[in-house]
Amino acid sequence: MSPRSAPKRQAGEVATIGAAELSRHLLKGEEEERRRISRELHDETGQALMVLRFHLEMLAADSAKPEQRTKVEESLEVLDRTIEGLRRIIARLSPRVLEELGLVAAIRRTAQQLTSHTKIKARLELSETIAPMDHDIEVALYRSVQEALHNIAKHSQARNFRVRLDALGDKVVLEIEDDGVGVLTRSPHERGFGLMGMRERAAALGGSMSIHSRRGKGTQIRITLPMTKPESARREAESSRSSRRVSSARAS
């Protein structure tokens, strides 16, 4: 390597590290915004819908005319479907199930929900002996499963899907596979930004993602992540925690 090429290579490495840190920062902000929206939907919209349901139940009980009672009961059915849809949205926005049950159980529940709503059969190969991982790694894996299964339900026309989670040395490997029409047969609009977001999330955490798809032969997504975040991300998290502690100390 010539002396002139060394500074260029170092500048490229610095730019790569800077881009990764920026991606992590943006992903963190996105995750916090998801949590905020989830809380607002639960505390405001969800509570308002439950109050509306209570009032409709009272109206149904007080309805003297059968046709009026029927209309109110139909409205209750529509409202119940709306409440159930809201709960699914909240579950997609907030990783509460991940925090309460852990990664493996959260993936299993997400797969079961897809099967119950679409009748697509699931095959789960989830290792119960994976070593503890950083929380950001678990969130990235869970979000990837959510996005991939959402795509399967919406676009794949699959009859079966498989989710595999296992450790490989100091890395964790996630595979999601279906027997549907294949990613490459879909329009760019149908592919959306979900796959791009999954790839960026993996890269920001020092991992990688690959997609293998053939027309009519389904799609396989493979994500490999380190068990722990890159050192630069760890320093950023520690710095953030230190800043919060200093702010709290000043406030007290």
C-alpha cells in the first residue's frame, strides 16, 4: 500500500464508523418514537374506545325496539374489531412482549398470531440455550421477525413459513423462510422499505443480512448479529447513561 493511499483508507474507515453511529442514533430515535406513539394509543385512543363501548352496551340494554338493539349490537361488533386492530398496532409499535417474556417467547407469540390470523402454518426452531444478548440486539431481532412475518402475511401467498434462531460462536443467526411467490416477483412498492430497514438495522449493529429468493420458490432471509453491540455503540450508550445521571444529580 502506498503512503498516499493510507490516509484515504483511514478516512473511509472513519466515514464508515460515522455512518454506522448515525444509523444507530436514528434507530434509537425511531424506537423511542414508536414507544411514545404506542403509549398514546393505549392511554388515550384505547381508553376512549373502551368508554364508547361501555356507552353502547348501556344503549343496547335500554333499547326498547328490536331493530334499534340490532343496530347497536352491530356497532359493538365493529367497535370490538377496531379495538382488536388497535391492540395489534400497539403490539407492533412497542416491544412490550419482548421485555415481559423474552426474545424466544416473543418470537413464538408473533408467529402464533400470524398463524391464527392467516392459517399459514409455522415451523419454529428457536434455541432456548442462547447466551444473554444486549437489549438492542434482541430488539433488532424481534423487529426483523415482525417485519418479515408481516411481509409473509401481506405479500407472500405462502402456505408455510419457518423461523430459526440459533447461536453461531459469538454471533446469533436468525432465518425466516417461506414457500410463497418470492420477493423478486413483487413490485418495488410491495417490497416497501421494510427490508431496507432490516438491512440498515443489522449493519448499524455490526451484523449483516442476506436475501435469497426465486420466483415461485419462496424467500429466505438470514440475519447475523453479534451477541453484543460494537464497542463504539457501547461507548455511546454509556455516555448517554452518564449524561442522564449528571442531569438527575443537578436536578436534585
